[in-house]
Amino acid sequence: GLPLPTALDNPGSQTRFFEGIRQLFLALSAGTSPGILFFDDLHWVDGASLEWLSYILRRLHEQPLCLLFTWRGKQPTRGMPLHQLYVEAQRSGKAAILSLSRLSQPSVRELVQSVATVHTTGHFVDRLYAETEGIPFFLIEYLTAIEKGVLNIEQVDWSLTGGIRGLLSSRLSAVDEIGWQLLNTAAVIGRSFDFDTLREASGRSDDETVTALEDLIAQGLVEEVQRHASEHNLTYDFSHEKLRSFVYEETSLARRRLLHRRVAEALVGHTHGHRDDGPLAGQIAPHYRLAGNDAAAADYFKLAGEYARTLYANGEALAHLQLALMLGHPAKAALHEAIGDLYTLLGGYHSALESYETAAAFCAADALAGVEHKLGAVYMRRGEWELAESHLEAALSVWDGQAQPNQQASIYADRSLAAHHQGQVQQALELAQRALSLAEASDDARALAQAHNMLGMLASHNSDTQAALHHLEQSLILAEKLHDPAMRAATLNNLAQAHRLNGATERALSLTESALALSASQGDRHREAALHNNLADLLHALGATEAAMSHLRQAVS
């Protein structure tokens, strides 16, 4: 038989062994065509194999042999076993480093179109790209699952295929205990997470967190997003959303609840010393909800909704306030009223009326008049002037002489508008004058702005341009002092109409464009549509037919 192999316990023996393997591969690759040695998944390489690879790398010289290495992740960093081989390859001057990026959206579309058995609509390609983020293996897995009928593309959430689960599981197999704790915590926080929240919620020390994050980055599981020293806090990101989802699913329900509570408490701690909890409330609320603390979640959803309203993020604000209500927040009347305000801006008048009516049923007596006033305002937007008038009168009767002059002034101004649209010219003027008198008595800037705006509009319709411009300019000055975009938009629109009647069409166009910008910033769809319509009329009068048609289309969209 063959003699027993000699021990490799000295440098000479190891060198002879390495040289023997090198000569073997050179012999196998001898011939007219250069040989290729392909080493896949080099990130799993052991120390002994690395030593041999370094040996052969330094002795290639002019040999007709190409070494092809592949590894997962970005370039090896200091401390990784692969780093020394990477450095030696670069130092040789004969190495070429090729980074294979993920597929772009056009490339995904091209791939999908080459598979005739699946849908090729733009929506499907967008969804596929969003789910896979351009990773070829994920693309093929999902396309195969769809082709076999295992996955329905109309599902809200696409579950992980067996192949994707297997790949993710293998990538996570080398993660140690602390790394898993950080990954569990990060998966609960979300796709992106910051260092401080991760450390606090995981319960690990600074050193442990830094070391574990460095390992996770080296394994290509996590990426460092912010590298600038000026950044207040470091931010990290999972390398893929599916990886985060997989880690989250692998975390027990009890631990998820515990971690959601810790994350919520850490985020609450970040708000200490700040005047406003609003910016973080939208992040805090879902964590408290998933931690099972509905009361705290409701409080923060309400805060999040109020903060979103200040940014005119009306859809987001509506969702937050509805969740606060659903989770049992005690401020039912105030929440229903706020929800009604948002539906009004979004043009959902039926839902707005329902919300205001519910608010009226729950609210205190001293708040009922305000809700009745808002019900009247919705009916005015719908053009139901008689119903609007009845609610405005109800608002006055609820106060029964106890209302402040500025509150009465606002209602009289709206009643004037209702009367004007019903053709009651004299009554509209009398109501507007009453509104101005009450506003002057209260010296309330908002009430004064509304009364002057109403009188200006009436004067404009009566072709009294001088009076119209006087009242509307007064209203605009007051609205600008108040920093009230809604009042400014309404006044600018009426001022534009007055200038148009005076023949200053260009000036009217400029004012209407300013009004539209203000209404758009608030998300007031009703006023946006009306202003697009007004712009279309002005542009048509100026001969800009194409631009006029564009605004008409936006008015009805």
C-alpha cells in the first residue's frame, strides 16, 4: 500500500505539501488553453486553505493559470481571515476585483419579459423589484413560485419561498449569541435602526454592541449607513428587507413583545429634554401597540396624528387618529372632531359629517356650537346651502348669547356666504356687516380677516372694485400676520377675482397661482380643484389654451 503521509508539523513539510498540490493543479491545467481554478464562497474558507491559497498566489509568475475567487459581501475588512489574501492579490498587480451589483429595475423588467409564463405588467415588475431588491436568486425563486402557482401575486404580503429561507438560514448560521440578540432587536426596530436605540433595547454594553455590529457588517448582514463624524447618531440598515423579515419571524412572540416594549421606552427616552414628542410619536406608538400596551399606544398615536396635522400630512394624520380611537383613547369627542377636520380637507365629506355628528354626541355642551359650525362648513362645501344655514343657526342658538363676539363674527361671515349663494343679496351684505362689527368689537384678527374677505367678495360681485380691493387687501394683511395659509388662500382667490373684473388678468393669474400653492401645501382638495378651475378660466382668457386644459383636467381628477 501507500506509505503513511508525513506529519506537517514543520515549515519544510508544509511547504513541500503545498508545492505538491500546486504542481498537481499545474499539471491538470497544462495544455494549449490556460487553466482556471474556481473557488466559490471564499467567505467560509478555513485557515489551512487560506495558507495554501496565499502560497499559490505568490508563485503564479508566468504560469498559464487563472485563479477565480468569489465571496459574499463587500471587500474583506481588517480582521477577517480573507483580508490578507485580498491584500496579497492586490499587491501582486495582476488581480482584478469585480463587484457584482444587484439588478436594476430595467434589468428586472427584461428578465421578467423573457419568462413568457408570468405577468409582465409594469405593476408586477415594480412589485417584484420591491420584494427582491434586485437580488437574482430571490428573483428566480419568486418567478418559479409564481409559475408553479405557489405564490399569488395579488397577495398583500409575499411569503418567503423555501429556497430563500434556506439561503437566509445558511447566512445566519455563523452569527453568535450576542449577534443574534442584536439582530432580533434590530428586526423589531425596523429595516433601519440607530446605534443608541439598538444598544438600549438589546441591553448590551457599548463595546459588545460595537463588536457584534462589526461582525454583522463583515458577514454582509448589516450595513453602516452614516459614516460622517458630524452625524449625531450612527444608523444601520439590514442588507435586505427579507432578511429582516426572516429574523423577525424567527424571534419568539414573547421576545418580540419584550423587545417592542424596550424599543418604545428607548425612543421615549430620546424625547426627554425636547419640547415636542411629535416627531418620534409615530415610531413609538406601533411599538407600544405590539408590546400589548394599548393605552400608551393610543396616547402616542394621538400625538403622532396631531404632529402630522401640523405638517399637513393629512392622510397620515387621519390614520394615526383613527388608531388612537380604535385603541380606546378617552378623548373621543376631540378625536372624532379632528378626524372630521381631516376628512374635510381630503374631500371625504360624507365621512366628515359622520365624524362631526359623532363628536357632537360625545362633546361637552360648550364645544357643541363649534361642531355645529363645522357641520355647516361641510354642507357649504357640498353646496347644500339650506342645510348649512340650519347648522350655522344651530351653532348660534347653542351659545344662546354666551358666545364671544369673535365666535359670532365667524358664524355670521359663513351665514353671509350661504345667503350669497342662495341669491339673498341684501341679507348677505347685512350678515357680513354684522360679522365685521362683531370682529371689530372683539379686536380679533382672524374674525376681522374673515369679515373683510366676505365683504370684499360681495363688493366684487356687485362690481364695486374699489370697495372689493380695500376689504380684500385688509383681509390679506391680517391673514399674513396670522400665518394662516387657509385664510390667505381664500383671500388671494377673491382678490384675484376682483383684479380680473378690473381687467388685470395677469395680476389675477399670479394671485390665483399663489392661492393654489397654499391650498396644495395644506392638502385641501376642494379648494385645489376650485383654484385649478379658476386658473383654467384665466389662462383661457389669456389665450393659453393648452395650459388651461391641463388645469381643467386637474380640477376634475
